[in-house]
Amino acid sequence: MSEPTGAARRRGPFKVGDQVQLTDPKGRHYTFTLEAGKNFHTHKGSFQHDELIGAPEGSVVRTTGNVAYLALRPLLPDYVLSMPRGAAVVYPKDAGQILAFADIFPGARVVEAGVGSGSLSTFLLRAIGEQGMLHSYERREDFAEIAQQNVERYFGSPHPAWQLTVGDLQDNLSDTDVDRVVLDMLAPWECLEAVSKALVPGGILCAYVATTTQLSRTVESIREIGCFAEPQPWESMIRNWHVEGLAVRPDHRMIGHTGFLVTARRLADGVEPPLRRRRPSKGAYGEDYEGPGSQSRGGSAADRG
């Protein structure tokens, strides 16, 4: 049985073509690709790539300036933060949340819109495996090219489960019986009608947006289209801790806001979502609001006029 795509690049001694991440004594990272006969240069001296070729992961190399560097293969979170960018990447903390709360499973059929630099595509492909399907849509051809190069560099070859289309999702989506849809774009509400037709009952829509105005419109649009269960919006933050003997305290800096996530489950055809009983604050909905539940709040704008 052959190994899954990219698995051979994740284990064993270092080989020519492998990505290597060096860590210096101050914890700074340097990533490069191993090439026979090449030298790696730093302001603290240099060493030959050949010293690492054939060595096990976790080896330590010393430069001509006698500075020690720890050599490991970069983890996927490290890789996506250091890879060439066309657009901003989906950060690892958000990619992890998407994989978990969108319930991305091996063999899943996934549609993605807004490829950017290929960060989320790489996470999704590794989660669905070769038996799954990821169809990614990207409006800009230059972003698509960068994303394709980044994904293939990580796996070492084209991934058999990936299809990349240059164009708008709402104009080109032809996939059916899709298990999951992930939208990383400026106006995900523009794609909801197309997405709702592609998703299977019980399938999950996950939208990734940057601002509160995008978040509000996305959530209200999901409610308004009427074929999804109540959307769930949230964000996550990460704070590292300093642990040194009895000095245990949170770091002074944290990974704060990067984006908002919204998930919603596709209902069966012909089913209306149960009215969600909420207690909105006074003035939360303007006088001209005509969205979901407007009748239960005293009628439409025309009725109130």
C-alpha cells in the first residue's frame, strides 16, 4: 500500500529537497530547502547543507561562528506562516477551528472559495486525505498560481484530491452532494444561494470574515435565506505562557483577533428553521429591518408605518 501524498516528507532522515526549520538560541526560526553542496548563511556564520542531509530530525548544527541551531522539519502551522504570500493567509488558530467546528473528516467532499495563498487549502487537503475531494475557487489568477505552488511545495507533488478553479464561486459552482463549504471572502452572503443548492442536508457552511460588519451581514443573510439552522458566530484568541521555575505568568503579547468564524447546518429541503427565541437589546434592529423574525417583533416596516 502506497503512502499518502506527502507522508514520506514528514518522517525519516533529512533528504535533498526537504524543508528544514532552524531554531537559534533566541528561539528565532529560519526555513530553507536542503540542496546538496549549498551553504546556509547567517550573521553568526554558515554551515553546509550536506551536514544535515542524511541526519535525523532533531539534530543540532553549528555555524562557523560556533552558534548552535536546532534542525527540524517545519510543522504545517510553521510552513503556512513562512510560505510566499499573494494574499493574507488563514492563520493556524483559525484553520484549526475550521477543521474542528466544520467537522472536516477523511473522505469529505469540500468546496472552498477564496484560496488566497493556499494556507487553508493545505490544512483541508491533509484532513480529507486522498479519498476526499477539495474544489477550491479563486477569483484572481495570480493568487491561484501562488496557492498552487505553496500546496505542491508542501506535499511534494500535486495532491490528487484537489481541483483549483479560477473564477467566482457563484458563477462556476457545479459540484453537488457537497459535505462542507468554507467561504473565505469579502462578501460570503453573495454565494449563499449557490452554496445551499450544493450542500447535502446536514452539511456545514463555514464562513471566515474579518470585520464586525461582515459578520453581521453574513449571520443575518444565513438566517434570511431560510434553509440553514441558526448560525453560530465566534472568534478565538491564543495566549502563550512563560514558565520558568516559579515564574509562571502569561506572555505580554497574544495572538488576538484575526477573523470571525460562522458555521451553520443545512436543513432538509422544504423544512423551515424553527424560530429562534432571542432577547435582543432595545434598538438592536432598526425600524426598517425586514429580516427573519421581523413579524414577531411587531410587524414589518410598512406595517409599523
